[in-house]
Amino acid sequence: MAEKKVLLITGAGRGMGVDIAKAALAAGYAVVATGRDPQKVSQAIGAAADLLAVRLDVTDPASAQAAVQQAVERFGRIDVLVNNAGNFYAGFFEELTEKDFRAQVETNLFGPLNVTRAVLPVLRTQRSGLVVTISSTAGIIGAEFTSAYAAAKFGLEGWMESLAAEVAPFGIRTMLVEPGFFRTALLTPESTTYAEPTIEDYLERTRQTVTMWSGLNGLQGGDPAKLAAALITLVGSDEPPLRWAAGADAVGVLELKAKTLLAQADAHRELSSSLAHDA
């Protein structure tokens, strides 16, 4: 067992987390698969000698510490952390309650922070490791109806880019993953909470958006099993990328963002460059 690399993944009870856990096991990793209900995690992934299912609520720092401790007690180390757990609070900003907005950020931003904070001491002691965080194209380009989700994902992007420089001296790498539309559980009722319509001005657009997204559930073009296999390939490479666009649509989003930023930088270049103190 000491020769096996150990991968700890959050949100492994359903959706993409299950595919990533299965791909890691198939590639020869020992896997610590976590979720709020370890029994459901075990049932979703299936029996395996190198699988440890552990309870983990990413919003609870103590739960994260306990899960990491169980992982180290069982396997002796952690080589890869995959921050995958997440949910989706959708709606127009004015109609999203403060409670729901905070809940979105608590799970999708502070959740990965809690788990990574618990894992980093292990990786620093080893002087090696990889922290992978599943972001989204919503962390690259904001869009209507996704203000809370995008706020959390944009936060992940800035945190991970900064963390990369902080932990590099200890032999620890980081990788951001921005999936496009994949056939995961994200748009299911278990993962998505829609804001209650309360403002007349938004009613029709809300109806159209909810209808569109509900119809898209189960029909997304991306195959999560292929994403999982590709991700594990990158995880095992000598130099995992700092950022990986997962899906042709995600590549397009990153290209569009890059072009948009260049255009915005150039739009008022003379004015932007005239703000220094006079000599």
C-alpha cells in the first residue's frame, strides 16, 4: 500500500465525484472518497480494496480535519486532493436571499478552503502533493442567473492562483479545472436550488431560464467519465497544468475571455496610461 499514491476527493457520493473516484481506482490510486453519507459514497463507487469512504461536510472545518486524519491513519499519506463537492443556487441577484447567497459561497468557496487547509500540513510534511479544485467556466465569465455561483467560482480562481505561488516551495502543485456543460448531477433537484420569483420584472426571464436549464438536465454534451479519465491522466503527469479547460465549450470560453480582456485593456489605453504623478 505504501507504493500507491493516495487521492482524497470530496463530493464522491454522486455526479462527477463518482466518476473521478472510479477513474482514480482504475489508475491504481488508493482513494479516500468523502461525502456527507459514507454509505452512499460506498454504494455509488462500489467495493474496492483500496477505497476508504469517509464522512465529510466541507462546510465544517472540524469534519475536514477528521477526514484527513482518517485518510492518513489508513494510508499513511495523501498525494492528491480533489476539491469537487459543490451545489448551485440559481437566480437573479435581487431575488436570491442573503441566506442562499451565503450558503452558495459557504459550500463552493469556503468548502474547498476548509478541506485544503486540513490537507496542506500533510503535503508540506511530505514536501509533495497536488491540490486540484473543480471550478467552472462560470469562474471565467459571469452570466445572468448565476451571480452567487459565479461569485464563489471567481473566488476559487483567485484563491488557487495565489495559493500556487505560496506552496510551490514545498513541492506542492495546484490545478484549476474549468468544466463546460457535462452530464453531471449539477442541474438535478438535489444539487440546484432556484430562487423564489418575487419581482415582476424578472418573472418571464426566470420562467424561460428555469425551463431551459431543466430541459438541459441529462442532455449536456460532455461525458463526465471521459473528463474523469482525462483528469486522472493530468494528475499523474510530471507537470500538471495550473489551469485546465475541460471540454471544447470550456476552451471557447477561455478564448473569449482572453480576447475580451485584451479588447478592454486596449479600449482606453491612452487614458489608462495617463494617471501617473507628474514629474
